[in-house]
Amino acid sequence: MANPAKRKGRGPSNRREEILAVAADLFARKGFEATSIREIGEAAGILSGSLYHHFKSKEEMLDVLLHRFVDKLVPLYEEVVSGGGGATETLKQLVTAGSLASMENTRELTVIMHERKFLNRNPEFAYVNEVMLEVERIWFGVLQEGVRSGEFRQDLDLNLVLRIIMDVISSTISWYRPGRRYAPEQVAASQLEVLFNGITP
């Protein structure tokens, strides 16, 4: 019988992507530490020993998944800020970009949020926290500029405001599923409407 990895459309790189997709789903649903190599192999339809032809370890799978997500965040937000608009418009674009990025990477964001202790005690994943701190610095700078320009209220605790905005965006991972009732753009637009205009008439 032919090796499945040699079949049309399923070369080594495709097989690697299939394994990563399975691992991402398991890490998000069960937790990284609770997921075994054997479970990943069974879910991917491959012997656990054969996984090592594609990845050296479970940690390498996680590293690839997280790098793919976090490596694009700072450039994404820096591009928005460099657009040169006012603070209000820039913040709206940041919220939209962040919301869409979260919905496109729900599994990766779920792992980051639920595996903070593991990530923090393993130096090889220190880059995750470093990126998240840089993201917060970028967003906080826009909030500060909005206060300076008079576009945002002077009486707000900007650290608390930032936490609330980030929580609104990240909360979508608990319920959003692609292809169901709401399109990502609709969710992002509703978040903007509530954050900037509230819910009262």
C-alpha cells in the first residue's frame, strides 16, 4: 500500500500542516500539557512514533503554532498606527484588526490565554509575553494620544480602558466559530459600535 504522505496532494509539507491543525485543536480543547503525543497521532491518523518525522516534540508543534500568530501582531498594529489618522480612527482600526485576528486564530489565542503558567515558566516561549507587552504598548500609546488631543476623556484610567477593550476582543474565542451565524466583519463592527457608542439610544 502506498505511503499516505506520498499520495497526491499529501506530501510531507501537507501532512505537517494536517498534524499542526489537529494539535492546535487538541491544545485549545484539552490544554497543552493534558494533550499527549499519542492523542495527536491518533487524531491525525498517524502512529505517534511517526510524528517525530515531522516534529521533534510536542513543544515544537506549539512553538510553530504560536509563532505564526504572534509574529504578525506587532507589524499588523504598527501598520495601522503608521496610517497617520486621528486617535479615534486609529483605535477603531486597531479594534477591527485585533478582532479579526482573534477570530482567525481562535485556537492559538485560546492556548495563549489558558496556558499562561506553562508559557511563563518555559523560557523558550518568553517571546509570547514580549509580543503581548509590545502590543499593549502600541495600543496604550494611541489611548494616550487620544487624551492629549482631546478626542478621549481625561478622567479615564487608561490601563483599565485598555484591559476592557482587550477583553472585549479576546472574549470572542469562547463562542465564535467560523461559518456559523455571524461573519467576522459583523462581529467586529458590533464591537466597535458598543465600545464607541454604547447601547443606549
